[in-house]
Amino acid sequence: MHKYQVGDVVQTRKPHPCGNNTWEVMRTGIDFRIKCQKCGRVLMLPRPKFEKSVKAVISSLKAVLKGPVGSLLGIPLGSGC
């Protein structure tokens, strides 16, 4: 199973020149496409370089999908909407 998925937010070891170090994973595979959470800059990195630069996974799409069905939309279950 793969360690990173599209939609994950990761923290890098070194900050981006804008001062932010959190990135959203937009593409996985041999290359990774990541987007800066502050300025919106998109980078393509080879897998080995990406894996070396990641310090931690801050939020994962897997954790969000485990919640109740309506939790993704912020709708409480049984609200009748």
C-alpha cells in the first residue's frame, strides 16, 4: 500500500520561500505534484526527492473518509436536509 495519497497535506523539512512548509499532494506516482498551502505554487518532484523532503503527514484523506457520511459536507446526520 502507498504511503501518500492525493489530498494528503504534508509538512516539509525546509520551508518554501513564501515561509510556509505545508503542501497538498495533487498527484502521486513516479513523480509527485504538490501545491503550497499559502501561495498556491505547484511543484513537480521525483518520488525519492519528495520522500526525503517530507517531515510528516499532517492530514490524510483516509482519516476524513472514515467519519460519518455527512461529515464531509458538514451536515449533521439526521438533520433532514
